[in-house]
Amino acid sequence: MNMVVNCGFAVNIKDDRANANEIFDAVVRAVRGVAEKLALVILKEYQDRITEALCSASGPVAKKGLGGHEVKGQEGRRCRCRSFRRSGYWKETRCLRGEYCSVEFRPRVVECKKCGKRLTPVLEALELDAYEWRTEGLLRKVMESVAETSYRRGSAQLDRLAEVPVAKSTAHRWAARVELPVSAGSGKPFLGADGTGFKKQGGQRGDVHLVLEMGQKGDIRPLGVWAGTGWEQISKEMKKQLQGEPRLLVSDGERGLENWMGRLTQRSARSHWHYSRDSSFALWRDGAPREERQRVQKRLRELLAIEINEADMEWVSAKDRQTLRDRISAAEKDLDQLQEDFEKKGYQKAATYLANARDRLFNHLKLWLETGIIAPRTASIVENIIRELVRRLKKVGWNWSDAGATRMGRVVMTRRYDPETWEAYWRQRMNLQGRCEIRLKWFFAKRVA
């Protein structure tokens, strides 16, 4: 269907004086007014064209994809008739709301000549449910606004920008329909995972978990957010999504996390900051005095302080590599001796903690020695992101269900850290195929005074 829509603008510059701000402001207000009228004209002409095709003797090509229905009064049985007659309009006027304007019109109704079923073909053509009167584009605009602020502030922001306003309760209801899937991996070398608590419905404490990919330069890509789901189930989902096997898992050392997510990677790395801090906590549980806890914590920081010089990141000699290997080996032996000292003093919890983490403390250095890939030394990147996630959840709303926290967590993370996936999700959801094109056909101006 082709059409030409003609419109004219009357421009009045009082006393032949107007600054740039006044001109641009007037242009914006005029264009917004035209948008609503243009959308209405196109919708009405589109509806008339569909009705003509269905109610005429045109062949199946013109009616392809339209008019399919079940036999009236016989659920599940398809009617093979494609001949219709006009049957008036809806009694009430419907409002269709888009990203930048809304239009009101009365949908046409047609009736099957064989079974008498009455249909509203324009809804099928517009890919709308019977009582769905907002576009996916408006839903996207609402979700982007909410992800940055909250339901209340997001609604107010749309109103201030002179776009289609949406009530807070409506935005909340629409958001319940946005289910971003777990993202597929892109082959980055590091897998990061962490979890923290959030306030659930009924005053209960919930757990939210985050998994992301990391590159050598600190670039990140969130893969998924889960609430009320254990690491075992998360690892099963991620196994299907990962492309290849990440080199290293970076985490805070949580046992359940490492046991399940660690199976998806070649190695697991233990956060050095958590290691020294949690070792002191284990000693406290064993009853060690404060002075000894501080001494051990200082000693651990010294043993773990093996770094790669920036100058050595690109190239080091075989001799220097061996020196680094010797330092790692010496540090591991010192840790073994410290573990034995703990056992002799009866610090069993601290000894067990050292033993469980020993083999993962220098995996980031061993990876670099083998491949040249520079891995993160701590889990601070992952922890900062999950803290940001929980702060965003608190800003958007309180008292989440597990499903709601999962849904909104994925929206916030994808919108903020993975714009490509965000764009692809909405392009698919909106079913954008370039089937409607509007271009300026002609443009001219004429002074009348």
C-alpha cells in the first residue's frame, strides 16, 4: 500500500525577529503535533485497505496472513472461509499509545460469510491483542526510563519530556511482561559470579545472583541475574549458554558458587582481598587473640603480594618467568607451613580455610605464565557491579518477589552494560522488518507576506 500525505505549515515570525532558540522550539512543537495526525491518517488508511481486501473478491495473495479464525462457537476448529462482509465499527473509541504520540480511532469489524464470526482485522495486522493498546516501542521507552530511575520518577520523566505519559502502576504492570533471557557467552576468557541479599516480599531476605563475562581490559558483559535460584541450577543454565570454556572463574570463594560454577571453567581464582579478610574471621571463630589475627593477616598480604610488572606483561625472559614460578612455589610452601602452625595451635577452622583456598590463590599468575592472558587478582569488579545492581533494585522498587527481582535485575544489567543485546532484544520483540517506510517526498517554502 502506497499513499501520499500532504500537510502545510504556517510560519509566523513576529516583526521579522526571532532567535535560534525560538525557531527550534517552534519546530519541535509543530512536529509533535504533526506526528499524532500523521499516525492517525496512516492507521485509518491502513485499516480501510485491509477491510477492502478482505471484503472484496480479491485472491488469496491480497488476504495472505489476515482473516484466519476459528468457526464461530466451535473452539479449536479452523474456518476455511476467507470471504467477509463489513459489519460496522467498535462501539467505543480506542486509544493506541506509541513512543511519541497517541491516537484515537474506532476499529472496523468484518463478519465471516460462512460461520458469522466477527473479527477486527486491523488488530491482527498491527500485531496487537484485543485489549492491548500500546506499542512495544512505548514499552521499551518506559523500561529504559525505569531502569535509570524508578517507576515513579520514570513516569514523571516521560511526562516532562512531553512524550506519552504512563502512570506508575501501569509501568509496573507492563514491566512484568519483560522477560530478558540469559545471554549467550561471547568467548571472553574470564567468568565472574557473585551473590548478595535483598529485601523480599513479606520482610524476608532474598538472594540475588549475578554471572558475567570479563575481558583482559576490564570490559564486562552480564550474562544473567537470578533471584531465589541456587548455583547448581544457574550452572546448568550457563553451561548451555557459554561458548567454549572460560579460562578462569573469579569469585569471592563462596563454596556453593565455586563447586558449581567452577566446573564451567578451566581454573578457579580466589580473591586475595577476601582471603586475608576471611582468614582473620576464621581465626576469630577459633578464639585466636586480636594481636595474632592482625599478625597473620599482615603475613598473608605479604605472601600474596606477587604482581606482574607492567613492563613484563608483553614480554619476559625465560629466566624471569622461572623467578616468578619460584616465588609462587615459595609462597605456597609458606602457606602450608602456616596451615600446620594453625593445626598445632588448635585453630582448625582457620587451617581448613587455608587448605581449601590454597590451590586457587595464584591461578591468575599461572594463567599468565602459560598463555600471556592477564587475569584480575580480586573479585572487586564483580562485587562492585552486584552492589550497583542491588542499589538499582532498591531505587526501582521495594519488596520484590524472586521473579520480579530476576526480571528487573536483567533489565538493569543489560540496559547498563550490554547495549547491543538490549537493542537486539527489542528489535526482535518489536518485529522490526522495515516494512513501513516514510520519507519526505517534497518540501518547499513560500513567503505570503
